[in-house]
Amino acid sequence: MITRRDFLKIGGLAGAGSLLPWPGFIRSASAEVIAGGTLNPLLLPKYVTPLVIPPAMPRTSKLPQRMAKNVDYYEIGVRQFRQQVLPAGWPTTTVWSYGSVNHPETFNYPAFTLEAKYNTPLRVKWINQLTDASGNYLPHLFAVDPSLHWANPPGPRDSRPLFKRNAKVTPYTGPVPIVTHVHGAHAPEESDGYTEAWFLPDAKNIPSNYFKSGTWYDPFKAKSESSLDQPWDRGTAVFQYPNDQRASTLWYHDHTLGMTRLNVYAGPAGFYLLRGGTGDLPAGILPGPAPALGDAPGTRYYEIPLAIQDRAFNADGSLFYPNSRAFFDGFTGPYIPKSDVSPIWNSEFFGNTMLVNGKTWPTLNVEPRRYRFRLLDGCNARFLILKLVLNPLAPRPAAPVLPFTQLGTEGGFLPSPVVLEQLLMAPAERADVIVDFTNAPVGTEIYLINEGPDEPFAGGLPYEEFEPADPTTTGQIMKFTVVPLTGRDPSLEVSQLALPAFAALGAAVRTRKVALMEEVSDVLKDVGPRAAVLGIVDEMGYPMPMMWDDPVTENPGLGDTEIWEIYNFTVDAHPIHLHEVQFQVVNRQDLVVAGEEGMAMVPAMLAGEPRQPELWETGFKDAVIAYPGQVTRIKAKFDLPGQFVWHCHIVEHEDNEMMRPLRVGK
């Protein structure tokens, strides 16, 4: 079972419209237990399923005409299929995921790993194959809220539709749009997976009046076809990734406007690992190997990606995701069009079951040697605080038995390794770590646990500022069992590691102030936020909300280095992600709060001295935790022209206005 937050119900400020500014860490003391599906997670046996280590995705052997030979080429589809996600003997689960269309056996949740090489372009023909055996489109697995600003194939395209006063808003059940984003990739605009560049499957029963693709699909199609000389067939898009950045842990997932939370929750996501170049280490220094093409069956791996996600299930094995706003806060209407509250969208979702690489509470045998783990927080909204302990049910906070040595984040290696007793990870963040089991006796069982909250995270320590995850369910992740060593460990000890040279960004030409806000209902004052929004901070320090379709306000010049000051006026921490760039965290500083209880002072004022980034934030990143009541400063160089986005990576937030276009250059 999990808890949900009872949102503050505070009206807007004068001069700030219907915004809910940061109210000084005021937070409800009450929490309500929710079921989260008809399958009780306590009934599921833990640590009976071996961890699945995603293999490398096979390339497509037949290359398009006139394609350069030094390009790695893939044809990857998204399909619906059934998979054993729950332990053996329990029902299978219908999921979506990626796979090579030339190798049907590769369709798996999560997807196989794309192995990329520095300065070797990687091209993917992404194919929407969400159709049945007869070629008819498949509806979504979950209830799609058509009252949001979303892709909206029935039209008007990429819009928040208007409904007649007496209409009843019902879930959209038409063909599903997709567009894939390689998260963290330094790629041109036409290959970024822009949220309005979605496309429907090539299904034979799509109504003739439906839009088959998003607003930006055709412009990007024309640009890509001109530069790559490869057509975009119906139901496809061809993206090419230059791989001209530092070696790093990237990942790929869907990014469709107003539907990312649903599409990703259904399963389409996988690792994209970039290797080589001066930003990498020579082979053999770090633990390995990782899965590679042509591996013999039974190959032992010592570099392993771990995608951690929370999900909830029904008794028949199907995935559970809320189909009503009432699940979130008990509000049963009136909804749009009789108010401004969407009937289906939930502001966050927290599952009651933990998965690693597509399996519930898996187990992995490890030898007494060093392992390299590529960790991803792939949850919709859940922040993780990870520890390695001997007893997963010991009184919390638990005492760690082994540390993590963090080598890198989203943008590659840190300036130097950082030894940590716990890892704090926000949705979309990655951590490249070494865990040394060398001195663990054979037979030792070590558990990866989570002490993050079962509700929105606002910073602080478990048991002091918040209740940690339920130790019987979401507080446990996976188990490691130490088995006999099979051979010498050739990797270097952590104390001997020297990471690649690190070059900081130069001076900034501009400082830009942006804002994180929540929007409350204009009609129903006792209802929690109707949307999470981004905006700017004006010259006087007042936050100004901006919706997705407002004119672009973030427009760096091509080649410019900027500092962004992210003012968080909400009660929660938000993982902020910028496309196109890897940035550096500069510092954080407190905001001043004054006035009556529950009301923040505006214009925004700063207090105290700036605080340096955490040691694990000193490299390059593409997602940063912006804490409530603080300004978080980051520095980025915008060296690719075109249309991109920046957004909160709590995917429920980005699906309802907490995303804005980012235009680089003219």
C-alpha cells in the first residue's frame, strides 16, 4: 500500500493570477491510503525471479540506399505483447515496448540496450506498430484524458480542445501517437523526439478526418529526408544521433504531447549507452563486460544497467493506472467543461510494487568482486533514496553495509569518484556506480532498499521531514546473493581510479530567470492544483505563468552559454530536464518567505549565501533537482540550433503544462 499527498488548497496571490506559490514548506499532516490496483503487492513473493540483464539491440543488416557505411542502422518498432512481469505462476502482463523489427524475439520490457560509439552516427527508423494482427489500431491500455493540451489526433491537433457546456468528457480510444526521445542525446532538432512530432501507426481503420502526425512532424520530415536521403514512410520517423558527446548513460522513451505518462508507463523505454572518445576510460579499467552483440549463452556480466520503476497491478496481471481524477484527491466533479478541472489526469502517480528491468523484486547472484551498475530512476513521479543493507526490514533509517562509488551522472564521468552511503535519484536521473562485493562472504544476502517517500518529495531526511517508503513493499528494490568467484577481477580498485579530464563551461553571456508554479482551479477553490506550470520571473521578481502554446520565452542565441536560475514556487521538488544540452549545476540559494501563514512574499527575494552543488552533481547533467523554496542555478551551452523543449520530468506534470518550448537561435 502507498500513501498519497493531500495537496494544499491555497488560493492565488494578488498579481499572480491563480498560481499557487511556494507556501513556506506548509504541508498537510494527513495522508490517505489508496489501493493502487486490485492486486495486493504483499501477496507477491519477493526475490524469486532472476534479474533480466537487457541484451544489446541487434542492428539491421540491410542498409538503406546511399547510407554511409560508418553509420550504425536500426529499425525499431513499438508493439503490444504479453510478458511475465510478475513472478512465475502469476498472470502475464500486457505491455508495450521497443524491439528490432528484423528480430521479433527482441521485443521486451524494458527494451534492449542501444550500444553507441563515440563519433559514429547511429540511425534509427522508429516505427509505430501499435496495431493488431488484422492491421487495425490498438487503443491505449489506459484512460487518455482528452481535456489536456495533448496530441489530439481527432483535432484540433496539438491542442487543448473546447467542449460544449453540457458535454461529458470521455477517454480517447483512438489510435495511439508516439515519438521517441533519446534522453540526453546531443542531436539535431529533427531527431530529438519533439513532443509535437508524433505519428500514428500505419493502421487501416484510422478515421479519414484524423491527423496522422503532429504539427512538427512534416517540417522535421522534410529536413531529415533532405539531409539523410532516407524517406519517412507512413507510421515511421528516421532519427540520426551524431554521438559527438562524452561517453555517458542515456536512455530512450516516448515523448508524445500530453501522453508521455501513459505511454512510458505502458513500457517503451530502454538504455542507450555511449562509449569511447577522450571522455571514456580504456576497456578493462572498470568492471565488465556489458552485454554485447554475439555474446555466447551464459556470458557473465559485471557491468549491468538497472532501470528501477514503480508499478501497480490488477489481479489479472494487467497494469493499473488511475482512470479518474477522484483517485488522486477524491474530487468527483464537476469536471471540464463545467469547471476547469480535468476529469482523468492525476497530478502524480506512485505504484505499490517495485520493478527492476521489468521484473518485480528480482534477485541477482554476484561474485565477490567489483560490479559497475548503470542506475536509472525510471519512475513516473517517485524519488528514490537507495541503500545497500543486510536486512530489508530492519528499523529505518537502515545502516548501509556497502557504499556506492559514484563515477558519473547523466553527462558522463564526474571530475573524481564520490563514495556515498546512499543515492538520491529523481525521475530520469542516472547514476554510474561501482559496488565492491570483494569482501562479502559467499552466501551473504545484500538488499537494495529505498528510503524515499511514497509521495511527492520536498527534500530533507526520512523520518525527520517525511515518512520513507513502506518497508514491506516500495521500500525494497532487489536482492544480491554472493556466490563463489569464477575468475580474477581485472578492474582497478576504486582508490586507483583516475577519471577522464573534465572541462568546465566558460563564462555565461546571459542569466535567465525561470519559474516553477502550480495552478489552482479558478472555479473550485477547495480543489488541489489543476496543473503544474512553468514560467518566467519578471524584472520585479514576480512569477509569470506560461502555458505550452504561449510564445517562446527561452530563446538562447546559437553558441551562447547561459545561467538559468530556476525559482521553485511550489511545495515539491521537481526534476528539471533540458533537451539538447548537458549542463553544470552552479549552486542553490534560499527564497525569502514572509507574510501570513500559507502566503509567500512576492516579488521573489533571496536569502543567505549560495550553496555549492552536491559532490555527485559536479559533472555534466541533463536533469537537476529543483527544491521547493529555492533557486537552483545551472549553466549550459546551447550549440545546436532549432526547436527543443525543457520540462519537469515528473511525467504527469510535463503532460499538463509543466513543459515549455526551447528555441535555440533564430
